Amino acid sequence: MRLAFVLALLGVMSGTATMAAGITPQEYRQRRAELRKSLDGVMILFGAEEPDDLHTSFFQESNFLYLSGWREPGAVMLLTQQTEILFMPYRDLRMELYTGRKLGPDDPDAPKLSGFDRVMPKSALESAFLKVLETAPRVYLIPGDLRGQKLKSLAVFHDEADAAQAIARLRMVKSSAEIELIAKSTDATVAAHLAGWKKTRPGVWEYEIAATMTNVYFERGCERNAYAPIVGSGPNSVILHYAANHRRLDSGETVVADVGAECSDYATDVTRTVPAGGKFTPRQRELYDIVLGAQKAAIAAIRPGVRLRADGASLHQIAYDYINSHGHDLHGQPLGKYFVHGLGHYVGLEVHDPGDPAAPLKTGTVITIEPGIYIPEENIGIRIEDIVVVTETGCKVLSAALPREIGDIEKLVGK
Ligand code: GLY
């Protein structure tokens, strides 16, 4: 039996939340060990607190989750080259009436269940911090975290360094377990898009399509949307992050559906553009084929060493050049100016995972490739987005099972 499973089982039995599914405790340990090797100081990471409103569920802060898999609120992590300590709050029995049992730092199983050899009460954080300061020249914090700033005020003569940037260097390259989880979210999302296509026809509301799609992955146990679902028809198809989803589809329009699941903590991001009435108009076909051509050109160029977006050669430039050298707007002008966003971004625990778009891609990097053309004057928006993992020789398209050729799409929409 895998250790992660045993730990999860122990957690269920004791009523506590434990490690994230799919990533082993050994992998979390390795991530911390790798990070600690490069630390010339002390890193303090604050986990997410229990939300105090009824709208929000508890989700762990993504850097904290990446390094620990710990899913309980209020924890703090202290890392140096020599040591790692998880600080936990004492149990709050009143709060547990509402949110369930938690693990306290005095529980003898806390080290085994958390994967940290040293677990201490959160009340000991300040004194432990002051002690390591004696040998730590700088303090790594997540920028903007006020809890970190408060602690840093005890160390005014120490330099501050960016913890998020240091962790991002690791997060940019995914392990095989992470890639499997992203693939799982992507499979659920592909099924969601196919269900959405069935539902798509003139007269249907955008929110009905969004509901059909998200239901598919929620029924599979995915815990949340990776981002607010975008289903934009006609005039809404040109709004990049349109998420109101409150318009009725008309025939003759394009519908941009940018919807993705987060399952077992890992996000995906997939977009397709389909004709509301099941058939693209000749103008929509022309524009669709240009976006698809740009996407294919960029995907064909992916390999380790190329850059997503940078001065000079980049995948973005390849897609832009393709769009700008094919077709015209109603005024005879090239179409490059209608490709108004970046070609892609890193994906992982977050849909916009940290990572430098100008850095050379590495094997194991997961990114989206999503060119688009948005022409308000014509009420036509078209975006085609796939998620890919960079391999030693090129890339693998994780969302390849979702058709993107016009003929295949027209066979499925509304049927
Ligand atoms: N799919 C939404 C975004 O990448 O911004």
C-alpha cells in the first residue's frame, strides 16, 4: 500500500485532513530539500487561514501546498538549509464544531501525518524565528503577506528576499506525479467541453452551457473551477475574461468556452470556439483557420530551450507572425492587432502558475498555447487553447482528445 494512501486513511480515521492526494510525502520532502539547498537565510511561509465567510471553502496557499501538501488552516513553515519546522495552531474545539477536527501540534502523530520531523505549536514561532536569525543573513517572505511583514519587523537589519520567486524556480518544472494530476484535470475538462457542445444551440443561455460543463467535472470529484468559467457568445466572445455567462445564444455566432477544472489541487486550462448554430459562417471559418494555423505553428516549435515570450524569437512571435500574415479585417488591415493577449502561461497548482515567460522552456514544463483573434466590429471572438507538457523532443498535448478541426467540431455541436 502506498504511504500516501495509508496517511490519507489515518487522516480519515482520526477525522483530520492530511496530505494532498496523488503526491507522496517523499516528494514533498524532496521539494523542501531541493529548495533548502539554495537558501542563504530563513524562509517563513504562512499557510491559509480558515475563511471567515460562508462563500469560501478553505484552500491552502499554493506555495505552502507545493512544499508540504498540508491542508489544514493556520500553519506556518520555517525553512533553513539546516532545518525545517511546521508550526501548527492548537486545536480550537469551538471552531471544530463548524469545520471539523484538526490536528494539534501536541498530537504524537503530528510528525508522521504532516511529513515534518519537527512540529511545534504556532505560539513558538516568534522565538524559533529569533533563534535562527542569529545565523541567517536574510529573510525570505512571500511579498505582500502582512503576517510575514509583522515577523520581519523583529529583524530590521536583515535583508528581505522573495520566497515566491525562489519556490517558482522549482514549480516551473513538474514532476511526473504532477503531470499525471494535470492530465486528470484535463481529461475531466475535455469531457466537460464535449458535454457543453451537445448543449450548444441557438436559444440556450450561456449559463446553461457553463452549468452543463462544470457539472461534468464536479461529478468526477474535482473540487473547484480552475478559474471562473467563461462562456461568451457573439458580442461576449470578444471579451477575454467574460464570466457573467448571462446571454442567450443566437444562430450565426461564435461561442468561446474557456472552462477548466481543478482536480486534486492541480488546474488545467482549455478553450474551444464553436458555432452556436452548429455551422461556422465562411468568415468565421476563415478566421478560425488562421487561429488554428497559428496554434499549430507554435505547438510545432515547442522544445526545450525555446521561450514562450521574449524579445526576439519566441513562441508568441511565431503565433503573432502567422496571424499577422494571414487574412485581413474589414478595412484590409492585417489581423495581428486583434491578437491582444499572451500566447500562454504556466499551469500547475494554479491556472496561472508562477514562471518566467522569458525563461527557456525545460522538459516537464506545462504551459498553455492559446492564440486568439477578437474583432468587436464583427462580433467575432475566436480562441483555441490547449495545454501541453514540454518533452525532450517537443511536447505532448494533454488536451489532444478534444477536437479542434472545424469538420470535427461541426459534427458534434448541438448533437
Ligand atoms: N483561461 C483563463 C486565463 O488563462 O486567463
